[in-house]
Amino acid sequence: MAKKDKQAITAKKKRKEKERQQAIQKKENTKKALKISLIVFIAICVAVALVFIVITIINNSGAKIRSQTFIETEHYKIDGAMMSYFIHDSYNSFKEYYASSLSSFLDVNKDLKEQACIYATTDMGTGNCTWFDFFTADAESSATNVLKACELAYANNITLSDEDLNAVSIRAKETDLSVIGNGVNVSDVENCLKLKVLANKYITEVSEGIVVTDEEIDEYYSNNKDEYDYIEYMSVIYAYTDENKNKIDTRVDALTQATTKDEFVELLRKYYTLDGSLDVDAVIDNSTDKVTKTNNELSEEVVEWLFSSNVNDCKSFVTKATGDSKTDSMTVYFITAEPTPDEANTKSVRHILFDSNEYGSQEKAEQLANTIYEKLKANKTLEFFKDLACAYSSDSGSVFQGGLYSNVKENTFVESFNDWTFKPKRRTGDIDLLSSTYGYHIVYFEGEGLPAYKGDIYEEIYNGKYNDLLNGLFGSVSVTRNANVLNDINGKI
């Protein structure tokens, strides 16, 4: 029995040792498995991080959006990077225009795709429009028209000159890439500007075929006199209380006896104030105004009197208004001139604007303006000026007309530009280089304009024909669109 017990004990020890060894092995295997899993996990994390970094680099470089075409015609296209330029260009123009109030409705530190737009239009839908949608809609309209104009330029053998290409290169290199979209580079800007300049050249050429005749202007005026006939009048307000109403009535009655402007003014000097404490000359200076029947802020009864009364029989009119519990008022109106259109002289002038924001700095804008001015002095032809305007001008309001502003009224432009344009004995073909708050202007005097009211009518008719012409021409050009590209364009500003 002792021998068997000893063998049993030995066998039990061996079994326990085996189990211990198996446990050790199992533990070692678990450690190896965990180590391998950790290595695999780290490798996966590194791979994911690398993929994320690569994607980020690709997105920041614009490679992805550059590889996708947003809109295209038969011979031209705008890819995602170029569309980003158009969108941010639209935003930057909006930002500049609304600079003083922009922060009240748009957060410049927040993604445009995350901000609801307060200017949503009907075609954008309601409730879901973001500022990115708003600027994209504007940019797409502009970009589409640019492509259509380029396609028509191609069909009519209109191409970019060496001067155009040089202008594009200069503008692209001076562009602040930080404000035109993530991943947009100088090459993208240059491609956009080439399209823009080519479109400008085509539109400038075709728009010169638009003719507005004197007969059309006269007929338009005859049918729309209420919009163009101004009537001049003076008006003064008398506030009164129960205590001084009789004295005010006496003064108002006296004013209504006037039959000429001089009489009305003299009566104002005599009867306007009760105690002489007010500056009557200031009142007289600020009392004259002129309005048309369709453009005024007067009450209906005053407008009816102004434009229907016989000025020889009834030149004055009095209205009463109830104020607070103690003070009421009367306003005396006096007609000083019969209805007539604005006959003021106008001028037509062209300019090329070198905006310091676009050309990098005030110094660079001035330097380039001087360079181009020297070229123009060597070749003062109108055709050369129009070509330079299409290539270099920062003014979107005139670039499609070769820099032309026609039939401009005095004091429409900034002071330096206005003074040069309206200087006596200014002659057609005069050129100069001016500076203003907008930048530097190379100016070209086109000539005398139409009387002011005819100039306004000319503009109205011209714009109608211009839009009809372009709509007709653009309607013949087919454009394809890939909206998915917008998803990859960054909305950060």
C-alpha cells in the first residue's frame, strides 16, 4: 500500500506540474496575442491617421475638387477649385459692400455652410438656405455666363492677346490666396481670370452693336412722363399750440398770398419765426426740393395737388398734422417751378480701375497703373483703351463696356474723377491718371452726354436691349452641371 500511495502522489505531482506548465503557456500565448493585437491596432491607427493626413493634404491642396468638373460647355470648363474662387469672389464683394453692417447678420469666423441666410430667394427654397447656398447661387450664375460668353467668343474667333495674358498673369500673382477658398492656387486663379477676360472681350464687342435712337428715347419719355418730370417746390413746417395758433394762422395765411418764389422767400423772412430765434436763411436753404409723381415720399394729397393743380391759380397748399397732446403742426407748400425733365448736362467717360485690394497693395496698383498709362500715351486709340480696360480693370460695373460710363451726371463720381470729367473745355480723347479712395484710374474722355433725363432713358432702353441680346445669345449655348462637386468645396471664410 505504501508503494501505491507513493506512485499516486508522484502521478498527482506530475499532473499538477503539467497543468502549471499549461497555465504558464496559456498565459504566454495570451500575452503574445495581446501584443500582436496591440501591434495590429497601432498599425491600423497609424494607417487611419495617414489616410486622414493624406485626405487632409489632398483637400487642402485642392486636388480633389480640382479633379472634378462643376460646369462645362463644349470647349471650356470650371472645376471645383475654380468654382471655389467664384464663390469666395462673390462673398468678398458682398463683404466689401456691406462692411459696416456685415457682422450683424453673418459670422465671418464661422463656416458659411453652417449659417442660415437671411436673403434666401424663392428659387433657393425656404428655411434651409445657408450663406454658402446664397453665394454659390450668385457665383454659379456669374460663372455660367462667363462660360457661355467664352463659348461664343470661340465661335467668333475672339482670343486673348499677349497683353490680356500678361494682365491675367499679373492679377493672378497678386491675388491674396487666403481669401479665395481652401486649396485654390495661383494657377486656378489664372484659369478663372483667363475665362473672365475672354468673356469681357466678347461681351464688349457684341454690346457695341446695340443702338438706341432719339425716336425711341422721345417715345419712352412721352409714355412715362410721371417718372421723369420733376416739379420743384418749397415747404416749411409750423408747430403750434392752442396758445399761439392764431399767430401761426396769420403767418400761414400771409405765405399763401405769395405768387412768386421771391415773394414767398421774403414772406418767410418776415413771418417764419415768432421771436427771431431761428436761422431763417438755413430754413430757406433747406426748404427746396423736387420730386416726380412716381418717385417721392410725400402724402397722396400733396402729390395730387403738385401734379394736377394750375400753378398760376394755386401755387400754395397747406396740410395739417396732429402731434402729441399739446402740439400740432401745419406745413406750407409752394410751387416754385412747373413740371419739367432734368436737362442737366452729362458726360461720357471711360476708366480703368486698379484696385489696391486686387493688385496686392496701393504701391503695386500705382506702379501698374503708371506702366499701363505709359503704354496708353504711346497709343491713345479708343480700341486700345477698351482692350486695356477688359484686361486690367477691377471695376465690374464698366468692364463689359470697355470701361465706359455714359451720360453721367455731375457729382456721380468721387471728387477727383468728377472734377476731371466735368472740367470746362474737356475734349474727346483726353486721358489722365487719377487717384481716389477706390484706387488708381486711367481715364479717357468720351465726350458730351445727353441731357440728364434722356441719359436715364437711354440707360433704361439700352439695358433692356443688352439683356435681351445676351439672353438670346447665351440661350444657344449648352451647359452641363455636376452639383455633387459643391459638397467638397470648403465653406470656411
